[in-house]
Amino acid sequence: MSDNRIDARFAQLKLEGRAALVTFVTAGDPDLKTSAAIIRQLPASGADLIELGMPFSDPMADGPAIQASSLRALHSGASMKTTLSLVRDFRRDDQTTPIVLMGYYNPVYQYGVDKFLADAKAAGVDGLIVVDLPPEEDEELCLPAKKFGLHFIRLATPTTDDKRLPAVLRNTAGFVYYVAIAGITGTRSAAEADVARAVKRLKGHTDLPVVVGFGIRNPQQAAAIAKDADGAVVGSAFVDRIAQSLDGAGKAKAGTAEAVLGLVRELASGVRGARSGK
């Protein structure tokens, strides 16, 4: 049995007969205090796994919403150190909800790979998604992460054909993240039938859970994904809620955290009712 929280959570959800709601927020957006309040309350609001974006000044694979969230976080003082601090603070009260750090290699490289992996593991991180490191570069971070007991999670896309999949899956652990559309995050949604076919194809190549993201914004879309996939990932919708809740100066208001958490509860209801006909 793996002692990684990601494996434990998906095993639990399989017994419950339902998919996961995977929530993405950028660490430190819109400020460290508000970000901590949001992250701390995500599980109680229905999040089964948490993806924390590592703030970066050039998030090239992300759309305007997540780019803006990264800039807000950086302007408020976010860094890799504060990101890991958010995880440590979260772990004081929650030892079971999996946390995955998601982002780009540059901040990890600048921090120092070995120091990053040691500090991330000590803080309570369970997995990594680093979108600009292909399988051909596994020795940079993927293989070292495995030695620290951190799952390295890979992305598959509509253009990842059967010839490419074995390389993508070779050192993948935790789950496979299927990016349901080609392009940047948060710009459009995928057709339900296309997602169902893609999940079936991926499951023909791996026993890992398959989660689907990009473009999910409401409970109906989340439920549609959760019928076939092992999880639905939502990100841009949450960071949009943060942006919409800010005051004229771009600062958090009293209702900023609740604006996000309310949407989490709505989406969780869609995911949890997907296979029960509710």
C-alpha cells in the first residue's frame, strides 16, 4: 500500500463510488491571508484534492484568468517560500487532504531542486504537476521527486496519441490529468462525448485514476465529467471568482473567500451527484 495521500484518497473515493472534485487556486492570490483562509476551508466545502499554483511571472500555458492570479499573488509578496508555508499551515489541521503543487520548472530550479523536494515533502506536499518538463527530461525533477515520495503527475491532451502515451505514462504516479481541450486554460469547454471517449482510451493504457480539467465552470459540467472520469478539475472559475470579488484597488474584501467557497460547494454537489442520478 502506498502511503501517499493521493493514492489513499482515490482508493477511498472508489469505495464510495464517486469521482473527486479537484480544486485549483494560486498560492497567495489575492494575498497570503485570504489565500490561507480559502485553502483551509476547501475540504469542508467539498474539495477532495487541492492543486496549488506556484506563482510565476510567465505562466505560458495558462489563460488570462490564471495569469492574472499569478501576478496578483506575486505583487502581494508570494514566493516559493510562502507557498510552502501555506502548505505547512494547512497541514496543522488537515493531514488527509492531498495537495499537489502545479506550475512551471523555473521557480523550482531557482529554489534548488533538492532543497525544493525536501522542503515540499516536509511541508506536506503529495505531488507535483510541472507542465513544461516533458518525459524526456525526467531526470531533472520527476525521478528525483519519486525518491522523495512525491508523485509526479503528467498531463495528456487530445493530441497525445497512442504512440506518445507510453512515454507520458512511464513515470507518472497518483493520477493522469487529461487536458480536455487543446490551448490555454480557462478559454472554452470540451464536449462530453469527446471526454468520455478520451477517458476510455486512457484507461486502456493505465490503471491510474484519470481526472479531467479545462473549461469546467458549473455543477452541470462538473457532473458530466464525473460520470466517466475519476475526477473533475476546476481552476479558472475559482480564480475568476476571486478577481470578481476584489475592490476597486484590487484588494480582497470581507466576502472574497466565501465567493470562492460557495462555488466549490456548488461544484461539489454536481460531482457527488453525478453517478447517483441526483
